[in-house]
Amino acid sequence: MTIYYVAKSGNDSNAGTSEAVPKLTINAAISAAGSNGDIVEIMDEGTYAEGNMWNRASITVRHTASSLGRPVLDSNAQTNTFWSYNDGFTIIGLEIKNCQNYVFKGVSGANLTKDLQVSGCFIHDVPKLGSGYLANTDISNPITFTQCVMYFKPGSSDVISINGYTEITNCLITASNLTAGNSIIRDISVLGTAS
């Protein structure tokens, strides 16, 4: 397991494997994190204008250095924030905003079938959580959202669609001005739980 550090004072030509020489972008650190168990540690509360990032292994992207704030991942120019390509993708303590389509996109734009764990995040001004259904079929490793605040901007479709093992716990979820017949959370599988 390797920890790759990220800070606004960093440089992507750095190895990023120590706090003294961090990488500048989250995307560069995620690209370097190619082994299961690797961690991308964002050291500051800076704003990172990034998107369309995909995990190449079972990795964790986190900010745990301060309880004062979160690093801001502003995906404004990108269609999606993260592509979930591998099981065991964990996101902790980020503010994620302004992606054009989805916060999490499944392989080839399909349903999210991988083990995804998100906690302590503030997700806002995005139209939809996933590119399709949260459709993990592994009951022992469900998709989980814990202690997150999620605000979805006006849209025309269900903002969280579930068709697999999914747990949403201790979250505040809201959306404004959805078109008639659409839901904030829609579960067609009876495999999801929300509290």
C-alpha cells in the first residue's frame, strides 16, 4: 500500500509519496495509485477543478487532515466527477460539485456495479448521483453512502436510482424542481436501504 499526497503547493512531476513533495492534482495521484489498498490523501482544503477521474484499483481518496473544511472538487468543465472501474473505491471527506452529468459513472456509462463507499462528503449542484442504477450484486460489499449531505440541482430524472445492494445511512438528501413523476430516491429492486 502506498499513500499519494496531493496539495495545491504540489507538482504533478513529483512522486507524491511523501507530504514534503505532493502531487498538484487529484487526477495525477489517482493515476499513480495503481495497486489495491493505495490511498490518495488530499492535505489541504484547496479547490481542485478536475473531473472524469477513474480508479485503476481498489483505492481510497480521502481528506482527513482537518475538521475545519473539505477540499473542493469542482468538476464544472467535466461531464462526470469519477468513473467507478474497480471494486473497493472509497471517497472520504470531499466537497464535490458542479459536474454536468453524474458524480459517479459506471463502466462504459452503464450501471454502477462495483463496491463504492462514500462517507463524510458534501455533494451539491449536480443533476444526478450515478450514470445508471446503483446496481451492485454483492450483498457482502454493498454500495454505501454514510453521513453525506447531497443537494441535487433541478433535473428531469430520478436523481438516485437503485437496483442492487445499496445502503444510505445518516444522510441529508434534497433536490429541487424535479419534473413530475421523478423521485429523489427510486429503488426498483427492494435491495436498497435508506435511513
